[in-house]
Amino acid sequence: MSKPILAGGAAAALAAAVLAASYPAAAEKADKDKPTRIEANRMSADDARRITIFEGNVILAKGTILVRADRIVVRQDNQGFQITTATGGPARFRQKREARDEWLEGEALRIEIDDKNEKIELHEHARMLRDQDEVRGELISVDTRSEFFSVSGGKGGAPGTSPEGRVRAVIQPKAQDPEAAKSAPATPAIKR
């Protein structure tokens, strides 16, 4: 059973800032004001190089954000921005979306979170779920400022992609507002 790690000094400050500004804008806004809690089997910090490493069944929680990985490495640049890399077989994250009863979930062998550029990238066997929609590919890139994301296929036959290395997506029909459905024009039939 892993025990909570309470880091001291610069390592604590670095760990506390992990993921604060790096999730989608539609994510729960209150998360940025919540404390970061990290549990792992081991932790090491190199203050001179500004790197903190958490290893062994790592669990990071901050508000509604939850990241589970075998290993999380946090690097801090000279301006104080963090680049967080979570790896595992697979690494997973989950976060509630703002003002919705909806969750954003993702998994990949490597998840990179860049808070300076406000981007999240899921690398290798990447999968993202939102509500009941799902997308898979070898690289999923999310720009959290614009809520834009892109998905790239990979080598043919990679798990999550088709044999041709194409992206896979499943988009569920959304329930319409009953009033909007009454006033919407009928969809014309497609002629072949």
C-alpha cells in the first residue's frame, strides 16, 4: 500500500503547482484553487535541475482532477512553468467539465501537460472520452485555451487505430431540447 508523500521545500512548491493551469478551459474552474495531493511509492527531487520524480502507483489529485500513472516527472522552467510527464501502461487522467455533469477522461502510454503553452498531449495508444463520445489515435493534442483538439493516426495496426493507422471516433447522438426539435425543419432524405 502506498503512503502519502509530503514533500518539503522547493519540491513541495513544485508539486503543489502541478496541473494548476493545464487543463481544458471548460474544465472545472475551481480546480485551480484546490490543493494538489500526490501519493507514490517513491519520490526524488533535484532542486538544482528543477525536477521532481514520483514513482510507483502514483496518484495525483487536485479538485476534480485525478491522474494515475506508474511515474510522474515534473520539470519547472526558469519562469516557473511546469511540464508534467505521466507514464504508465497506460497513464490515465479524469476531470469534471465546468457547469456540466460531464467528465473528460483520457489515457495513453505517455501524457504530457505543458502549462506554459496550455496544452495536453496524449502519446501512444491514446484514447479520450467525453460524455459517451470516444476518439482514439496515436497522438491526441488538446489546446486548453481554445478547447481545440486534434487526433493523429499512427503506424498501421497500433492498438486504438485501424489497420491502416487511421483515427477512430465514436460520436453519440445528442438529445435535443424538445422546443428546438418542434421548430427544427425536417432533415431531407439523401438521394442516391
